Amino acid sequence: MTKNEFFEAIAFAWEVDSDLINMELEIEGLPEWDSLGQLTMLSQLDDMTSGQAAEIPNIGTMEKLEDIWDALVEAGLAKND
């Protein structure tokens, strides 16, 4: 997964413009944040990684996009551009 694909997945989950998404974003800081969006985001990431994202410890409780991205990179599921 590329960083752009990651941003697009996050934007889709919360139905926001991808221009609003950046690595410093704290998920709960989005006005659109809710638990359904959180589940949608996790489902999107899981779909994009053939179910492997769900195996990353604590991915569902990470609050910053940068932390989620770093975990995906560390697991070999994403590449820094």
C-alpha cells in the first residue's frame, strides 16, 4: 500500500476530502469521527492487506495516523514513497 492509498482509505472511512488527511492527524480530532468510521477504516485497511492489518497488535486503538502508518510499514504491508 502506498501513502496515497492509505490517505484515500482514511478519507473514505470518514467521508472527508483526502486533502484533509495527513500524518499528524489525530483520528478523534476529525469532526466526522465516530465508532462506525473507526470500524470502516479498520475494515478498509484489512481489505487492502488481505486480512493482515487485523493482525497488527493495537492497530484499533492507535490514535494518530502516523502510528497506524508506521505499524503497517513495520509489518511490511505498506511502503514509504
